[in-house]
Amino acid sequence: MHSREIIPFIILSLLNIWSTWSLAQTTTTTIGPPAVPSTTIPPNSAFGTCNCDLTRDVCDVNCCCDPDCSSNDRLTFTTCTTSTTTSSGSRSCVTTGIVFTSNTPSYRTIIQNGLFCIYIDNNVARNYYEIPRQVQDNVTFNSLATKYRKTLSSEAATPIAATSYYRVGDRLKAIYNDSVIGILSLPKSLFSDVCDDRNPVRFYLNDVSQCNRYIKDLSQECSASSFLSAASYYQNIRVAKLPSALNTSGNIVTISTNDLVSINVSTSILCIDESTGFSSLCPYTLVPLPIYHSSNNSCSNVLKELTYNILTNGNLGIVQLSVTLTLSNLGVRKINATYFRQKFSVSYTNNANANILRRSGNPGYVVDQPLLAGKVGIDAANNQIILYSSESRGFLTVVSPTASGFCVGEQIDRTPIRFGKNIRTGCILSVTLNNLTNNCQLIREQILNALIGTDTPTRVAMYGNSAVENVSDWVTILRQNVPQTPSNELISSTSTCPNVVMGIHIRVLWSYTGSLANPQAKVIGVSISYDDPQNLAYQCVGSSCESSSDVQKYELTTTVSFVDVSEKPASELRSPPRVEVKMPYDFFYPFLSCCTDRNCNQMVFILIPASVVIFQQFLL
């Protein structure tokens, strides 16, 4: 045997010995029936030609490709449902993968003799997916999942290293009753409109939320429910200036009292007047606890709104924390159940910029940012400046109804108008016959205060960063159909209060300025139009006509619309040059040796159209 043949022989012998020894070492197992092989997909082939056939051995309605459907079944079909991807033809310049499909008929126009269109694609594999292999081990599975993963991983998140200072989004540490370490929180609606008290306050993130409280028995919950008492949100609560102020190591808690901040109550506690619906300073400085009154089934001194005002100094932590409160009286008509709406917010201010107002754009307005507004005033140097309204805190606002839909005219409840957002809002005004008869003028004033506010701004900023010192950058608010003070107060014979405005319409004209690549939104005009006055008539039905205290409800409406008046630059094209066909008189010599100058020009006009026709026929 040749030496070249000996080496392969030896290798084959060793392999046979190894395989025999391996089989001998293998434990004997029972071999079951052979597994059914998976569906084999031929390469470069299309399948799934009838995706609407979802029921086996049964005709699917409107599925024309279902082989179980007979010809009689198809006669009852109203349409043919197919979800297969069909080719748009070999002469299409746009592939089917980038064409948006919807439930509307699609139309396609094929242009003959089109340029740069693929007529025949010889690479068949380009039009089909690669055939995937079945994954049978964890290594392959994890490899593919890591390579193509686009969803959130279920793996445990890597813990963030703790720092000695707060970072944006960190939860504020707090200690309750000097014994329990927890997180400062504010109620917020999560999965419904009901308040969830487990919403943490995040560092340097302003937040505003409104949610409802469900009260089943007011007599029991007035004093027992902590969410009705303002003291539960600031009393015996101290917040850590820095996270290191409350260190937890095992079972030992180190507390540095000098690094804790108490929550101070603002001296301006607001109370809502039930008769007018407006807020004013409360006659007391200490916040009282809720008190139940069985005579009229009401609960006084109930928390309506709360705002945490947090003063920070960057990585040095929290400097000061105060709370602003608004209280009201809660009365229920249905003793068994009622909803009560509360508002909570947190506002951060940097210690170095305590008096800076946030912009709504730089320079142009940004969509969904508040519309800046104010009044013209005089500063200490006797110069004209824009003074922000105390009611709107620098914004143009509209009425905001309560949870039950009634009008509330207090300052803090108005909703700021946001740039680019068209809205329609309204509220319900409750009036009794006594009020309509005796306080007609007061009702008019309350309606106007609810619609436009008690401290209405007169100017609106043209840009989102308009400076208060530059009055010319603030456009004047125009008013249309302004109501006049009526001479007659009441039509007593019909119990009607005349000339009452029930709605306003605010229109904002804006335009893009600057370059087309980076346009800036600019407000160029604002108008408030009042509805035509109407008579507010009291209408009763049945037994309610005998009671002068029966409540009549009227709707007040406000609409806000933004109108884009942008004008793109007009493209001016130069007029095409004028073609003057003029040739010398002997141009066709010696073909037309007898033609004069006049005859030659006439011949030119005859020959040129003829040559154009001949050239077109040549191209075709």
C-alpha cells in the first residue's frame, strides 16, 4: 500500500473504533416514533396565498380564495377580503414595501416608456426573505435575541450608583413624625380620574395634576379622611436637603437634623367664597382642620388646591420648601356619594434665578406652551413695562370648570391658553329665582369674571421670549362686540335678566417668520369677541314653579382658535425670451432665386411648422 493511502486508512480506522466505543458507553433508551418534520419552505418562493382562510373546512365570509367556499357562497359575498401582499407589476417604479395601505381603494398609474424603472429583475432572491432556522438551544436563542432585540428587556436593570446630591428625576427623601423614613409624594390620577397618593415628587421636575376624591359618607369622612385636611401634607414632615441626610445602612439610620427642611405654610392662604365662587385671603393665618356641619350636611376648611414651592441651589440641594393652600367648603346634595376634585402641583425655582419667568419659546412660540400676557405699567424709573397679571401669573387664561362642571371664578383655577391648541371649554352657572330677581347686575358681573377673569391682561407677547421691557413686542388684545351696561335691570313680569353675555371667542393670528428651514412662530394679533347678549330667563316645570329657591342651570362657553396666516415667499420667474425669426432675403438662394425679402420671411414661417411636424414624426 502506498504511503499516501496508509494515512487515510489509519484515520478511518481510528474513527470506527471511537464510534464503537461511544455507542457502548451510551445508555440504552427507548426510541419513539419518528417526529413529524416541520414545514419546509422552498427557497425564493411565495406562500400564504389565502390569509383570510382562518376556519378549517368552513367557508370564511368574504374570503373569495377560500377553497371551502362554493360558487353559491361567493354569490352572497359583498366584497373579497384578502390580506396577501400583491405585486404592483414589473413596470412600477415604487416597491410595494413602501406604499402605505389603508382600507380605501388604491389607484396606480403606469407610465409607458418610463425612465429608470426596473423592467426585469433577474435576482430572484432579492424579493424573498431568508428562510429562518428553528432555534433548538439557548445559545442560539440568546444570540438572535441580542442581535435583533427591539423591545424592552425583562432583565433586571443595572442599579444607579448613589450620589451625595439630588439629580433630575430623583425622589425626595423625607421623614414623617421624626420616625418613619419615606418619600415626599403628591396625589395624581394614574389609571383613572381617582387620586393615587403614591405619586413621588421628583427633583427639579415641575408637575401639575388634578384628580377626584370619592366620598361616600361626608359626615364620617369629613374629619377622618386625611386627604381633606391640608395639615396632612405639611405637618410633621421634613424633607432631606440632600440624599445623604438620611442614610440607611443595614438596620442603623443616621439622621442629621441640620440637613432637614421643614415645610412652611405660605401666609397667603386662600379661601373660596361659596356665594361668588371667587377666592380671597382667609381671615386666619393658622390652617384649621375640616369641620362637619350637620345642619346643612357640609364640611368646611376642606383642601381644594395645594402647591409645593421648592427653592433649590443645584447640587447643594433644597434650600427652602413652602406650601400654598386653597381651602373651600364641601357640601353634598347626595349624602350617599359625591366626587370632590382637588388640584396638586410642585414648582421648582433656582435660588440664583428666583424671579425669572419661564419662556414659551426662543424666540418663536413652541406648540403647547402658554401664551404670555400682561398689562402695560410703569416701573420705578418711570419707564413703560409689561406687568404680569396676578391672576394668570403671566398667561392668557380661560375658565376652568370644577369636577361637576360648575363655574369657579377663583384665580388659581383658570386654565392657560397654550399656543397652537384649539379648545372649547365651558361651565355651568347655577342661578335661583331669588338671585335672578334681586341680583341681575351681580349675575352679569360674575359671568364676565368667569369668562375673562377679574384681572384681564391687555397685551400678548408676539414671541415666546418677548422681554417685559420692550412694550412694542406685545400686541394689544382687540375686543369685538363688547357688551354695554344695560339701562333696565330686570323684566320682573317674566323673571328675566336681560342683556347677558353667555360666551366669548378668542382668536389668535400667528405667522411663521425667518427662514423656511428654521421658521419661528410669531403672534401678530389677538381678538376677544363677545357673544350677542341674550335674556337670561327663569323657566320652571311643575312643582318647582312654587319654590323661588329652585336652581336653574345655564351654560357659559369659551372657544380658542389659532389661525395660521403665514405667507411663503412668491417665486418670480423671468419671462421666456422672445424668438424673432428673421433671415436674410437670399437665405434660400439658389433654391428660390426670385424671392424678395418679404417673400423669404413668409416662406420661413411656412417651412418652420412643416419641419417641426416632420421632426415629431421622425421621433415617433
